[in-house]
Amino acid sequence: MKQYDALSLLSGGLDSILAAKAVARQGLSVLGLHFVSPFFGKPGSVAAWRAKYGLDIETVDVADAFVAMMAGGPANGVGKFLNPCIDCKIFMLRRAKDMLEKYGARFLVTGEVIGQRPMSQRIDALNIISRDAGVRSILLRPLSAKRLPPSPMEESGLVRREELYGFYGRGRREQLDLAASFGLTDLPTPGGGCMLAELESARRYYPIFRHKRLPSGADLHLANVGRQYWRSGLALAVGRNQSDNARLEALASEGDLLFKVRDYPGPLGLGRRFGQTPWDEAEVRFAAALLASYSGKAVALGGPVEVTVGLGGARVSVAVTPCRDAPNGFAEPDWETAKQGKRALFGDEREDDF
């Protein structure tokens, strides 16, 4: 296995790319670690990034471990939605620290810039992150290094402090100039990149954490697919297109129900139980009628249609009239409901990071 001097957290954002390249320009070998979960990560882009930015990059799937951290309640709270920005950085640095020996690396690198994010990139937050992750003696933040005390890597001469930077704040002018010095022109657009910081996604995730003490990464991946409906602890995901249908079929696990309108084109539905409510006959019919309402030809028939319901290898058929507006209790998750229980699950709300 190839050995490296440093492991660098690499989200695919500009700052993380520049931090890795700044260290590599000093003649040190750097491996970028791209963490992937249901909430962040673009594993399909890694090959292109390797070619475009001239960096070695390893994809690291942290889905189940990150979901478990969320389910346990982030120690430092969350932002406006469900983003646990401080605990996220602590989590990633701990994981990266555990990987140092594997690659023979001596220190860690991040692209953090002091003052860029109000929740996680204040000086006090940066100190909390490095302290609680246990990485104070092995962490280098190259883009703001000159605004921080010299790290052990700088003091030892392993990294030349004069070739590091003192960036501060939310502006990008300095980053763009540095990118130009590396010959980088096709740059990523600015943005958080974390779905926990987006209302549309956060409202989908909340019911899962509410109804299941320790969800899996697959549970949260399900929340990213298609339309989402809930009735107590029963979830129904309805595909919007063929891609969604394929993803839902791939995500189906033991105990899930797969719904499909018989004889007419339409979406696939995946039903999963998270709470105590069973999938009894009435619940199955409610879900089947809702699914059928998304098949245009089934609706145009103007009467009952057959919906097949699969559980494992078994298939049954139920006759239902397509209906989306009946008072059957299935409804899209909403953020107002989530806000009411957010603090109990995830702790106090902190100043938002985005």
C-alpha cells in the first residue's frame, strides 16, 4: 500500500482542494480522504477529481457510524436545520486519525478558514474541534496557518510556515488567486454540500430519527429517494422516475413492502416500518391507493385498479381506487413538526454554519 506524509480531508470544495495542494507543493505526499454518508459526499466524482486536481483521493464510507453519531445527539448541537457542523468535523478528524497508521502518515490537513463559517470556523470552535478529536499535535490548517500558533509540523521544519497562508472570513478572492497559482481553472462552486443543512432534506430525515432509536445508513439513504410519506411509524417512498424506481428496488430489505400498479405504467413504492404501527390490511390499502394516484393511466380509468404488494418473495394483489387526498393519514413530512421535537433529539440549536 502506498504511503503518504499527510491525510487531508477532501470534500470536493475549493478550500479542501487548495489545502491539500498547498501541502503537496512543499514536496510532501498527500492522500485526500473523501467521506461519504447519506448526507454528504460525491463518490461518483472522485475519479474526475483525481484527474482534474492531480491528487490521490480515497473514498471512505462512514454512513452507519455517522448516522449513529446523529442518533446519539451531537454533543455540540445542530444548526438551523439538522447540521451538526462541529461534531461532524470532530467525527471526521477522529476517523482520519485512526487511518494514519494504515498509510504511514504523520499529520492531518483540513481546508478550514477562520471566520468563514459562523458555527464551526470561529477560533473557539476550531479549538474545540482539535481538542475533542484528539488531533492538536497532528493537525495543520494550511489556509489560515499564519493566523494560528505554529503547529508541531511547522516547528519541526517538516512544513515550511512561510509557504502557508493567513486567509480569513467569507471572501473567496484569496482562494481564487491561490487556485490560479496552481493552474486550476475549472473550480467547484461555493456551497455547504451537506444535506443536513437543507430544509427539504432535514424534514425527510427527522421522522426516521424520531421513530427509530438507531437507524442504519440505508434508512437515511431511503429518505433521499422519490416522494416521502409517513403515517405514524410507517414510511412510504414513491419513485418519481425510473432512476428512483431502481434505487428503491436496490434499497429494499427484509420486512419492506414493494408496491407496483398492475397493468399500468407508474412508480414503484417502498414501504418500511419504523415504529410500532403494523402494516395491516388497512395500512396496505391506504399506501396502495396513494401509490396508484401517481399512475396517470390508472387514475384515468376512473375506478379500482390492482396494486401488487411484495413482501420478500411473496406477492399479493389488492384492488384500490387511486386516491391522494383521502384522509388516510399518509402525509409528507413537514419542518414545522420537526422543529417541535428537534431539540429533544439533537440538542440546542447553534448559530448556523451556512
